[in-house]
Amino acid sequence: MVNIKLEKKSITYKLFLVLFGLSVSVSMILGIWFINDTNRTVEKEMYNMSNQTLNQISNNISLLLANVESIAKRISIDSKLIEILSIPKEDLFKYESQNKEMDSYAEGLLTDEVWKYGNFSMKPELYVIGENGLVYDTYSKTKYNLNDIKQNNWYEKIVKADGKTILINTYKDENAIGPYKCVFKMGRLIKDLITGKTLGVLIIDISETILYDKYSEVLTEGSYIYIIDKDGSIISTKDKRLVGTNYINGIKIKKSLIYEDEYRVERDKVKYMQVTSNLNEYGWAIVEEIPLSVIRQPIDDLTEKAILVLLLVSIASTIVSYRLSVSITRPILNIKNNMNEVMEGNLKMQIQENRYDEIGQLEKSFNGMVRWLEESIDEIKNKEEQKRIAELSFLQAQINPHFLYNTLSGIRFLVSMNKIEESEEMLYRFTKLLRSLLPKASEMIRLEEEIENIKNYTELQKMRYPDCFEVIYDIDSDINNFKVPSFILQPIVENAILYSMEKEDNLGEISVSGYRSKEGIRIVIEDNGIGMSRNKLESILNKEASINRVGLINVQERVQLNYGPEYGLEVESVEGEGSKITFILPN
């Protein structure tokens, strides 16, 4: 159905659809490609920027942890601190006089090590718990005791490290206040450097806030940063309620197609781009989640502009496609319209040739075809006219001898009857008729002249057949100037005279009338003669069936040759009552 409807459309419409569809399709393909490519480019750039930022944060945190680890190492190998912790518990009373000095040294050592790194926004808290019961710190001596810490899992990890500094994940300290509610630890055994005996443990409490400060400034609206360990436990994040929970819980992870190490995650029905940077030496990772809606906001703005541009391109494409299709099809439609004019008979149509392409060649061919057609038709018309004249001359040539023979026969009859005066009168009228008739034998004459000729002819026949018939004329004056073929009425009037006289004891009454009707000119010749049978009436105008070649058939052909096949004679007859012959002619 669609194809049928399309076939009925004009070539301009079809060409416009093709050009418009092609331009819009190309624009849409390029627009979609541009948007998708921009989307990928923006996401790649965002990923690279975030990855670089996280790597910088990782480096800063690694440096922080390395500094804290350096503090732990220097403290754990301090010779005087080792000397103090090496005093057996049962011998401590012997050093009561030196307790103040030992406390001052140990606490000063811890404080000095912390304050050497003034770039720490939140100072770590250091605790030294000796196996001999001595405890030194920078904050509170009551926070840890040896028996309590030995009950914790992380202490076992410190022991297993055998003198190496280990990192203990963030946990919530319910007894702490302020920024030390969430802390992570570094721990290390303090050993005798010579014997390798464990003398105590160094614990460093570091506020999670120190980690948060390293990345808080890069957080954007809707984005989240998590520091997690290898098991996925959250060590640091903006929402402190999540510290200690598992990061993986509550998210859906999907691999990205942009980078092999990039993932897409979904949390609470919000989709994020996940960027990760690892702190390999500590087994931690920094994970940033950036909402895709934030990333795509500039892309959405760009998409709106691209759609606007696409709309403008579509409008421009519509105008250009229409103008282009019209410019291409206008000369074709012009040829079509001119061809319609030619088909309606206007052979003077010529197209102005102002193009040099294929359409220009078509215009040139059209003009040549029309000229050839006009010349051919003129040639055919000339040939037909010559043929028509020849046929008319032939028909006229048939009538003239027939008329001459009948008239001369009548004169010969009068001469044989010794009717000299009648013969002389008849010859006079005959020569007068010939003088007006013969020069115009092949011409069209006025009806008034034709009626005058018929009157002369009937007068001749009355001299031959006196008191045998009467002719009555009733011709409207407004058709006197109508042109008819010369001597066209004579054969019909002659037949009417003969047929009326063939009826016994009958005075022939013949009427010749003419008038104008809505359909055209009507000339009626009517007689009261013997009429014709139905069979003869049906064949009277049939050229093949009729034997009266010089009579009605001759007149019928002359009328149609002059006026066209839609005109001619109409014959009505009743056997024994008479006949009526009607000439049907144009106005």
C-alpha cells in the first residue's frame, strides 16, 4: 500500500524525500556518533583526571604512613628507651630515684618524634607499653595496659611481625572523644637489639581524620571516596557511620568498556563510575565513586546543543532539499506541461533551451520532436486536402455528366417532337445554368446561389415534364449566406421529381425548406412520390449495397468530405407515401 501511494506522488516529492531523508540520516548518524564519541571522551578524561588525583592522594597517604613508620622505627631502636624497658619489673624499685628522669626522657622522645613532622594536621598518639610494666605516651597512660592489649587480635599480628611495623585497620573507639573516635593503628615490638628479647610494644594511634583530610578537598557533589583494605572493609570515608563496614555490600559492580581497570557500580539505584588507586605496600586501596549523572551533565548540555544544531540542520536540509528537488524537476515538469499542450493540439510550443546538461538535451529533443510533428501533420493535412479535393472533383465529375446527359436527353426529346420553341427555351435556360454552374463546380457557394441553381434546374425539368410537378421553397433568410458544395441539392431534387412522377395519376409536390436549429443547419427536401420499402431504405446510404452511385451516396460523401463524418444525410420514407431527405450541416 505504501509503495502504491508513493508511486502516485510527483517526482519532485519523491526526490525531495530522498534528498531530505539522506541529509537527515547523515546528520543523525554524525550527531549520534559525535555525542557517543564525546561521551566516551569526557568519561575517559574524567577517569584519567580522577585516577591522577587518587594516585596523588595515594602518594600523600603512603608518605604519611611512611613517616609514621619512620617514627615507630626510630623509637623502637632508641638505645636509652631500650635500656629503660630492659630493667626487670622486680628491680624497678631500685631506680625510684631515676623514675622522673626516665619518664621525662621517654615522654620527651615520643613528643619530639611527633612534632618533628609538623605537616601532620592531626598529630598521632604514641604509646610505649613495656613488659616490665612501664607505660609512656603522648596523651593518656591509662588508655592501654599490657594485659588488655594482649587480648586483641591485632596484638597477635604485631607479635608475628617480629619487630616489623604493621598497620592495623580503623576501628571505632567508644571511649575516645573528638577526632579520635575513629582511629587506625601502627604497632611494633620493641626488642633488645643484642639478645632479641621482647621488651614491650609501641602503639601509634592515628585519627582517621588525617586520611579524610587528604581527599576531602577533591570530593565533588554526589561523589564518594573510600579507603578500604584488601578484605573490603572501609577504613576512611566521609560518612563515619560506614567505617568498619564492608564496601562491597549494597553495590552492584559491572565492568566498564572504557578501561580494563574501570568498573561501573550501582548503589541505591544510582549509577557511579568507580576509579581505584592502590597502596600496594599496605594492602589498601582508594576508591572513588563519581555519579554518571554528574559526569554526563556537560555531555547532556552538549547533547541539547547537538540536538538544536541537528534541528537547524534538518530545517536547512528541508529547504535545500526542496529547492534542489524543485530546481532539478522544474525543467522536467515544464517539459511535461508543454507536452500536455502539444497533446491538446498546440504545436507551436517551444521550450527555451538554456541548459547544457542531459535535461538541456531533452529540451532540445522535445523542441525537435514538436517541429517534426508539426511538419508531419501539415504534410498529412496537405495530402488529405489534396485527396479530399480529388475526391470532390471526382464526385462532381460524376454529377456533371449525369446532369448533362439527362438535360440533353430532354432537349433531344423535344426536338424529336418538333417542339422547336420549347427546345430553344430549354437550351437557353440550360446554357444560362451552365454559365453560372460550371465555373464553380468545385467551389463552395452560398446557399442562396445553390437555391437559385435548383430553381433553374427545376424550370428545365418542367419544360420537359409540363404540369407534372410543383416545387415549393421555404428557406430562412438568416442561412442564405451559409456555404455549401456547388450543385449539392441537384441529385436529391432530381430523384424527388422522378419518384413523384412515377406514382400514377399523381401531381408531384416537392418542398425545399431550410432553417437553423440548435444542432445546426437543416435543409429538407420532401416529395409525395412512391417512397421506398424498408429493405431499400436500410441500404440506401450503404456504399457497397447501393447501386445508385451517382445519387444519395455521392451527396453523402461530398457532405462528409466537406464537413466531417458526423454530418450527412438523414433519409425517411414510407412506401407509397413519399420520401424525406434531410441535410444535417454545421452552423
